[in-house]
Amino acid sequence: MAAKNDFLIDAVRASYLANITKQNAQQKIDLALSGGCDSMVLMHALNQLKDELNLSIKAHYIHHGLSANADDWLTFCRAACEKLNITFDSKSVDTQSLPRLGVEGAARKLRYEALAKVSDGVIVTAHHENDQAETLLLQLIRGAGLKGLAAMPEYDKEKNLWRPLLRVQRATIEAFAATHEISFIEDESNADTRFDRNFLRNDILPRLYERFPHAANTIARSAQLIANGLDLHQSIAEEDSESYFSEDLARLNLLMMRELSQERVINLIRWWLEKHHHKMPSLKVMKEAYKQIKDMRRDAQINIHISPDASIRAYKNELWLVENTNSSGDFETYWRGEDEITLPDASKLSFTKTNGDGISIDKLGTHTIRIQNRRGGERFKPIHDQPTRTLKHLLQQSPLPPWEREVLPMLFIEDQLIAVPHFGIHYAFQAQDQEESYKISWLR
């Protein structure tokens, strides 16, 4: 059935054409369906457009277990989908598994994770313009930076997440539901003003909208302008990265970077952290990091705890981004032919069959390899015509930074050190040209 001429339908169509690039002839849509007014209206709108846009729609109900009515809502959503001949799916999540995030935060995180796991198309949510205004105000109250203030993008390419109603106001959605006689459920928790978003929505924003009727639209517009500014910051960081980073983005040239302003250095480090999926530090932490970097004397070694899970360290005029790991103490394990072994510090050793690179399979024979941490006093001979040296002496001559030297895993056969990943193989076990071998990689 062709879509009716309707502002909301037009908005969804326009958003689709502007944001979604079809991967196949038919676009798969994975709709987050709660049974509330917003998601029910969006489901009906997408259903009206499915023939025109060639959509394959699947609705997903995420059962948070937070309401005594949740089972009834699941039943309601299933019945609504059956009526429209839309495929339905449900999944339960446990918000108590993430107590530190609070109920709202845990529900949101688990909902998106659940949708990402089951989706093989575009994830679609029914966030609208008023939601966007609420999000921006909440982020302002929390003192968020540009990324937080940009609020929700209409289309998130990284997550393949589409919000087609983001330019549509709640009143328009409610009017559509009334006109098209769309049934929906009311979540009683939406009235609970103990939750920050509900407090804003129910107690604060109605007064704001009464005084400033277009506030939702103008606040959402500001979020878009901030998002544009964020894109510019990202572009600047990407340009800077080509000049100041190593190819693998692991190291940052300290001497060259000192030419940049504080704002640009902070922007570049934030971009670096995001690329490596680390938590964002506060502006105070970033400014202190910049001061230490700027004032650091030549060849000094510093350790800046930039976030809960990462530090920035300096070595040989380069900055390194290092994951914070807890020392696991002494450990000992054995390799029995696995492709990969997980060590107590959560790092991994991988063993890849190849030719002429790594440990010779023939020379290894039937020996058992013991893997343990560095304990001091180890001796090693990676080059045939050079004497055996202490590992400490050899590592001091290597380009490996000091913090990696201390935690390198060691591979032994009985009491003989035969390999140190990322450093070398004992000469007697080295594979020759085209000889079958195991290449050993240490993954952190």
C-alpha cells in the first residue's frame, strides 16, 4: 500500500533517503519496539513505506524486567506485529548486571547491546525532537564536552543506528497516533521523577515550552550545530594525526606536537583515546596532561593516568598510549599446540603456522614449551656468533619501551629461554628460509 501524504511519513522518507545507503536490493530494518506511542507510530510509518522503499522490517522488544507489566507489553507488541505481518522478536536483559550505571544507564546500555547482537540490518529507534532537547539539557547539566553536547545523531554510521523521527516533535507523533487510531501502552515509570530525564520531561520542560513554544526545535538545532563543530574537530585531529602519529597510531611525536596549541593537543589526544576505545577524561585531567607534556624535559619518562583504563607514557621523544593493567604476579602455563593462549594479565599469545619466520617446528620437536613472566636473571642468545647475555642487557639495547620489557612473557624449554615475543628467538630454534614454523605474537 502506498504511503499516505503525511508530514510524519514525509519526514521518515526524507530521513531514509538522506542517511541510509542500501547494502542489498531490500533494506533490513531492525526496529526497537517498546509498545509506547513513539515506537508504535514509527512501526506504522515504516510499514506504510515498506513497499515504496523496499524495506524488510523486524521488530525487537527488549524485556528489562523492571515493570510488573513487562510481560503484558511483550504480548501487546507481538500481537501488534502479527496484525501488520511484521516479524517479531524479544530478548530479556538483566539491569542488575551493571549496578554502577544505575537503572537508566544499565537499561540503555543493555538495550543497545541486545539490538546490536540480533541485528543484521539497520537498527532503528523512535527518538524524536523532544528527546533530543532533553538529551542536550541533561548533557549540559553533567558538564559534557562537544561529543556529549552533540547529543544523538540522526544516523550513527559506526553503530548503523538510524533515528528517523529526530526532526519530528512529540506532539506530531501523538497526533499521528490519534489520526490513525494506533494503540499503544503507557509505561508507568515515565511518571517517576526520581529519574533525571523524567524530571526534566514532566516538571521542567512543560514550563519552558509554555514560555518558549519552539524551544524543542531550537535546542535540537543547537545540538546539530554542536555536532557540526564536533565534525570539524574530528577532521582537524585526523589531519594532525597524519603528521604527528606513527602509522599504527600507537605513538605520537612529542617534539613535533609541542608546536600545537593546548586546544589542538587536547583535541588530538581525545581523538587518539577514542580511536583506541578508551574512556574520555575530564578537561581538568587533559589540561594537566598537556602541562606535563609541555614542561617535560628531553628524554624524560612520564606516566600520566589519562583515564581509568589508560595512561600516556613518554619514551625517546614519543608519547605512547598504554592500557592500565593490574600485575598478575608470577605465573606459569604451558603451550599444548593451541592457536592462542590467554595469559593471567588478559594479554594473549598467538601461534600462527607459517614458513621461515619464528620458531622452527622441526627444531621444536616434541619439547613442551613453558610460558612464564619475566623474573630477572634470564640469559638469552638470539644471535649465533655473539655471546649469551643477560636478557636485561639485551632489552636495554632494544627499541622496546621500559614498561613493556617488564611484562614480556617468556617461552622456555626446561631451563632454556627460547623466545621472547616482540624481541627475538634463540638462535638454535630459529626457522630458516621456507622452514615450517610458528610465528608468535603477543597481543595486549
